[in-house]
Amino acid sequence: MSLVEVRNLTKVYPIGESIFGGGSHGEVRAVDDVSLTIEAGETLGLIGESGSGKSTLGRLILRLVEPTAGSIRFAGHDLRTAGHLAMRRMRRDMQIIFQDPFASLDPRLRVNDVIAEPLLIHESMTANARRQRVAELLHAVGMDESAGQRFPHEFSGGQRQRIGIARALALRPRFIVADEPVSALDVSVGAQIVNLLARLQREFQLTYLFISHSMPVVRYLSTRIAVMYRGQIVETGSTEQIAEHPGHPYTKTLLGATPEIAI
Ligand SMILES: Nc1ncnc2c1ncn2[C@@H]1O[C@H](COP(=O)(O)OP(=O)(O)O)[C@@H](O)[C@H]1O
Ligand SMILES: [Mg+2]
């Protein structure tokens, strides 16, 4: 059984709807009949140009966006028919890391509280146990415990992304959607974050959907790669197969268009 099983997933957004009630002038099929599986412990790289539907697909899988059609199974459970309690349980198992760590962290909270927030919502722990867990998480992402007393804006982009990762790990999830987690960072800083994600995957037995528009970045981390174009998966294969012997013309364009970066 795959950890994630997506069948015929579709998300349609109406476009051109007039605020004066002129009605809908069309629709965008952000995700169009996508089927894929993600095995426990692997990284599925999802690559495609901007607007191809990558973020929508990631959010659909986490049920942050409601599908127009299709199904998502997580660890064998159908997410659409899961009851409130089962869904609450599964939410802990599935987390997201965003592209822009700054926008995704509450600037009014100290780092300790940013990381502790999901624990407050989902876990009944003593304050002491929570402090302990936050310290462990900071350590796991390579930050000093004293960082917890400071505010997110006091940190660089790379450090903020580490804070975002610590927060995503707080509930000990099994599955993480990393939505362009290094796209806003300098190449060398991005490489450190990619290495951190690889280490955390081994340490915490994580499964990733790793979204990026950059083949060198996707290639470094992924077991398999799915190529997305205009809402559809046009090609899926092992990392080697996609990067060395792309079958689809669009994949060839992606390979040609991305400059090599040093990881
Ligand atoms: N909330 C939304 N409302 C309307 N259109 C949307 C919404 N979210 C995404 N889209 C559209 O869906 C398509 C796919 O977007 P997105 O999933 O963000 O692509 P990517 O992450 O690959 O850049 C784009 O055309 C985008 O404009
Ligand atoms: Mg996106």
C-alpha cells in the first residue's frame, strides 16, 4: 500500500467572474485528472513551470484545498470520507513547508511559540514537555536553543526556513509537502536546506512531496520525479530516467532551461 494515493484528482477554478455579477467567463483547470502514488520513505519530486498546478496539487493532497473531483487516500484512508476525528489525526501526519518562510511565520510570536503552536493545538502536553520538544526541534534543524527567545524577523531567510521546518516537524508527521522550500533562497543557502531535508528524512523516516521548478534541486533529493504541465502529470519516472532520458518534449525543455547549480 502506498502512503499517498491520488486518483483522477481535479481542481477547477472559475475565472473572469465579475464582481458586478456578470457571471463566470471560463475556468482554469489548475489540476486536471491527476493520478499518482507516493511510497512511504520516498521523495517524489514534482517539477513544472510556474502556474502548472504544483502548489494546488500539494494543497489538494493535504486537503487545504477541496477537490472538484477525484480521490486522495492517505495510509489507506479516503480523505474525503474521513470523519472529523480521523481527519484531525491525519492532519498531524501531513505537514507543509512553504516557499517564503517569512510570510508563513507569525511575526508577533517568538520562535519558541511559533514552533510550539501546533503542539498547543494538537497535543495535550505539559509546558515542560513542550519546551523540551521545542528545544529538540531547534536542535534537529541545526539551530541553537537560544534562538527560541528571538523573533522570526531577526533571522536570515535560511534560518527562517529552518524555523518553518522545525514547526512542520513538531507533530512528528509522516508526510511533508515541501512547496518550493528553497526557491526564495540563495543557491548556497538553498543547498544547505536541501541537505537538512535529506538528513531529517532519514532521521524521522519522512516521506516528501518535493515541489520545485528547478531540475538540479529536484534531482538531488528525489527518488522519482513527476513532471507537471498545465495541470497534468505528463511524465513520471525514476530520477535517473527523467533527468537522463526524458521522454516528453516538455521535460526536455525543463532540463535545458535550468542552469546547473552546485549542491
Ligand atoms: N485560489 C485560486 N483561485 C483561482 N485560480 C487559482 C487559485 N490558485 C491557483 N489558481 C490558478 O491555478 C493554476 C495553477 O496554480 P498553482 O497551483 O499555484 O501553480 P504552480 O504552483 O505550479 O505555480 C494557475 O493558473 C493559477 O492562476
Ligand atoms: Mg506554486
